[in-house]
Amino acid sequence: MGAYYKQPHRGAFQMKRKIIRFVSFFLILVSTSAGLWAKSKPRKPRSNEVVLIAKIRVTPGIDFAFWSKYAHVKSPVLSWGGTKSAESDEAMLNPPVYAVVRKHISQDSSKKPVWVRRTEIWICTLNSFGGAYYDIPKDRTIVIDHFSVYLNGFDPLRFDLPVKRMIVVPEGVNYLYLGTFTYNLENEYFEIDMDNSGVKDEFDSAQSFISEFF
Amino acid sequence: MLKKFLPLTLLPLALVLSSCGTLLAPKSSPYMNNTKVQAAEAGDPSNTAIIYGTLSCPYGVIDKLVFIQMNPAQESFMLTAGMDGSTFYTQPLAVGISLKAIFFREKQSGGELNSFLGIQNRKPIDVRIEKPGLYFAGNLLFSARDKDNPDSGDYGFYPYAKGNEIDSLEKILKVYKGTAWEPIINSRIEELSK
């Protein structure tokens, strides 16, 4: 009896299935292409946002062939520590660099600035120009505390590069080039020789990066 | 009646005692990339070094310490130090290796605390092996660099703890008994006993 009633509807079910398959395929196609577009062409910053542009280099260069082997070393410590980037193969050769930024939120009675807890934003990959969106605070003042480099994109394989710079974002500015930072590493323990580290102005390159990617 | 409830009374007591035992005396062998290292694999004392010392922290007992090899001219590996009480030790490691303590686990009465130490800056526990033999890293306490001022930051293992190098050597001797390291450890104990 059940089979009798199901039989006439089977075609309708198959039709429905086809429609569902087609719609899902269409949705996947649209979302994937939208994702690819978003990856290749980042959105313009909103009026209350600034894109912080920077390039960070370390000398002597990091031996990526050596460090990438840790992606295959069996140790729970590295997996517990978590990763910064899902694209681990990419992260091995181009480690992500995060800017640790603070902004001023208010003043207490003693007129001392009060800074919000530091936020960490992905700004670029090592040795390449990159940019990070950041909401402009009311007083337009932000502090770049330091950059954090994550080798292989792994949290435990992190080293920091000091910056300590206060920046006031000028009115009407939505792209801010911080500079090209070069840090000289003293030894294999990523200790930094600050006397031979510095910031260089590569404004033209930064400008062509902005016009190309935004 | 007593017979009926005795096991129930003893069970929590046994659990408490066993956890205290774990807290007081962690004991484990060194592991290289998650594989246990046998004492029989002890390297040649003429071109390798054993790093050892003691670890302590204010609120618990450290039962796990992991090093990472930092020198790109050498092999990449993660090394879990052997532990016997507060003493930690490595297997014999080749000259040229640079170790950095990257992780430690602290057992407290309320549970475990995992801490990551990063790969930057060399602290007293981070040894660059420049010559073969025994290398005592010190009696190390996890604290701020200025131990009397916890707000000063830069936390790590510093040689602020009390301890006896001979005690550590005697524990290592048990592991390397019968290997080429035995006379070297014994002569170091004699030297310190004078």
C-alpha cells in the first residue's frame, strides 16, 4: 500500500532533489567566487577606518627550510599551542606578522591616558607589504606596541619586534603607511640588535601597493 | 558494617595519596619528537653534552619541560627533558645544538597549568652546547627577572632556587649507569664533594 502511494511521487522527489542539488551547487559557486574575489580585491576602508600599511623585514633572513620542518615534527606542544593561519604551507615561507595595537579610550581624573587592552591584527606577511583595517578612535590616536611574527603560523613559534610608536591619524586619511621596518637579529634566539635596526621610507612602493590591492 | 564502608573510605584516601605522589615526585624519561629515548642510546661523551638542573615554581611542581632546537645548522627537533623529582636532564646532545625551553607543565593541587615560553631571547635555561661533557644549567626558579618585583615582567627560569648539584648528578647517574657517562658523572660528584 505504502509502495503504491510512494510510486507516483518518486518522480516529484527526484525533481526536488535535482532542484536542491542545482541550488546548492549554484550557492557554492557564488560563495566560492565571492570569496576568491574578496581575497584578490580587499574592500575599501569605511570612513571611520584606517588601513595601516607596513612592510617588515628581518636580517639575516630566516632559514625557512629549517623552521618548516617543525610543521612535521610530532610534538603535542606545537598542536596545543594552536595556529594563526589555516594556510600552513603558505605560512611556512611567508610567516604572518601581527601588529599589536592599543588605542586611547578615556582619561581618568588624574588626566592620565587609559589604554584599552591590546588588540592583535594581521598586518602583513614577512618581507611583503600588507595592510590591516583598524577603527579610528575618537581622538584619532593609536599606539603600535610591537609586531609579532609567527613562524609556520604556529602560536608557540612566535617572536616579537618592538615598535612603541604613537600615531595620530590625520583627518580624511584612510590609508596610513607606517614604514618599512628592518630588524637586525643578533643570534639564533631572535635577540634584536636595536642599534642596527630601523625604519625606512618606501613611500612610492607603499603607494603602488595601495593602488594595486585596494 | 565497617567492612562494608572501609573500601569506600579508603578509595578517596588512596586517590589523594596517589595525586600527592604525582605532585611530589614526577619521574619520566627524555623524549625526542615524541619518541622515548633509551639510556642505551647514550652518545659519545667526547662530542656530546648532558644538560641538567633543577626546576621549581612558587605554587606547584613542574613535571614536564620541552625544549626546541634553534640552530638552523643542526637538525630540527623537540626534546622533552627527563624528570626525576625537581631534577631535569637531557639525553647526550651534539655540540652545536642550541636549546630553547619552549613549554613547561606545572602540576598544582587544583590541576595542571601549561605555559609557553616562546622562542625569543636566551635565558639561563637555554643552553648553546659549545663543548662536550656535563652542563649544569642551575637551580632554576620560574619568576620575573627581578624576583622581588613580580611586576617587572620578563618571566622565565632564573637561578634563584636553592638546590644541590650532587643530588641532581646522583639521579642522572641512575639513568646512565653502565654507559660511558658513568665515570664522568662520578668524577663530577667527587669534584663537588671535596
